Amino acid sequence: MNRYFLTLAVCASTLVFTACGDRKKSDSTSVDSTATTLSSADATSTIAITGHLADLGLTPNSHWRGINLGDEFTKVKAAEKGEPFESDADHIGYTIELKSLESADVLYYQTNSNVSAIDVDLFLNSRQAVSDYQKELGAYFTARYGASKPAEGGTLWTGRQGEQIVLKDVSKGKDFGLKVKIGPANSATTASVK
């Protein structure tokens, strides 16, 4: 009789632990799926981070590489793993090595110990690379911020807190590249992309 009771207790325990484990997996799955969904007043957009966006380290819920405008500037140093190529009291810059010997330089600016603007220069190898990155970044920014409008030689998106995001093709001759500027509305960082 004790052996039957012991067997029944082990089976019941196994079922309970399995059910709890399935519940945890279900909960974590729902959290993960909402992490890539961003709600706006008009609709819900799903932001897919694939291809070139993943190479750049973009996330569905930050302005650039896990950093948002207004974050404490110390967060930049914690998030970026490499050594900065440039640093002073106003900004810090990092280089991101991409595939095919392409790269991106990212400058994070600070005001009052908070991230105030982000400038990104993408150094690419070909017209096709520019088109591919431009297409993926355009779709990413549209999913995050809504419809774009033309800006001086580029494309402009306006975020929910009034921040502006400008994407511009800065290719000249055999030098191919894109520039991304993220900053407060009408700031010198986003008003004219050079």
C-alpha cells in the first residue's frame, strides 16, 4: 500500500512540476512576443529586427542600440562594449564593425548628464548596401514612429515625445554611406543633416 501511495505521489508531483514549467514557458513567450510590439494611438505596429538592423544592434523599444534620448549618459558606457574612438565632456563615440568590412560610427551627445542626441554615420561598400540599409532603416523607423516626410535631402520621422529622426543618403562618388540623426525637434542635430 505504501508503495502505491509513493508511486501516486511521485506521479502527482511530476504532473504539478510539468504544469508549472509549461505555465512559465507560456508566460515568457507572451512577454517575448510583446517585446517586439509597439502601440500607438492609431494602431499597433510590429517591429521586426532582422538582417542589417540586427547587425546594427537595434532594438524595438529604443532610439538606437538600447539607448533612448533622456537616458542617463552612464547607460551608454554600460551598453557599448568597445573602446570609444572619441570622448569629451559633451559626447562619446563608438565604432560598430559590420559584415563585409563595413562599419558605423555612433556619437552619443549629452546635456545635463542625459543622452540628448545620437548621430550615426554608416560607411558602406556599394550602392546596393546603401539601398538595403536605407530600406530596412526606413521600415524600422516607420514602424516605430509612423509615416515619414521629406527633409533636406533625406527622410524625417517625428517620435511620440517630439524627437526627430532623419535618415539621409550621403554617398559621394565611390564613398557610400548613410547618416542617421536622432534628437529633439528643431535641434541643430536634426534640422540639417550634412
